[in-house]
Amino acid sequence: MEEDKKNQAQQAAIAAGLTRLNEAHLGQLARSVESGRELSGRLPKDLHWSEEMAVVFRAPLPRARP
């Protein structure tokens, strides 16, 4: 079973273009995917696509030059 999760994590990494992840990062990716699946099982199934949760990364604002 653990080997299956490892293979799935490697396939997901390759599909995302992350071809040089080490074992620790593959494990982290596998846990993240598993957490996402668990969360998606808890979400209501009648959400409109615009109401679904999305991961958002915010870049820091550039500092003004003195």
C-alpha cells in the first residue's frame, strides 16, 4: 500500500513538472494530495464552480526605494 502511494506521488510530481523531488518532498506531496482528497469529500457537492475553494498564493508587495 505504501509503495502505491509513493508511485502516485511520483506520477503527480512528474505531471506537475517536478522531476527532481527527493523522498521527503515526495512524502509531503503525497500527504498534501491525501489531505486534499479528504477535504474534497467533506465539501458540499452542489457548489457552483465559482464558489469552490482555491489555493491562493500572495506575493509580497515590492518595497519602495528610498
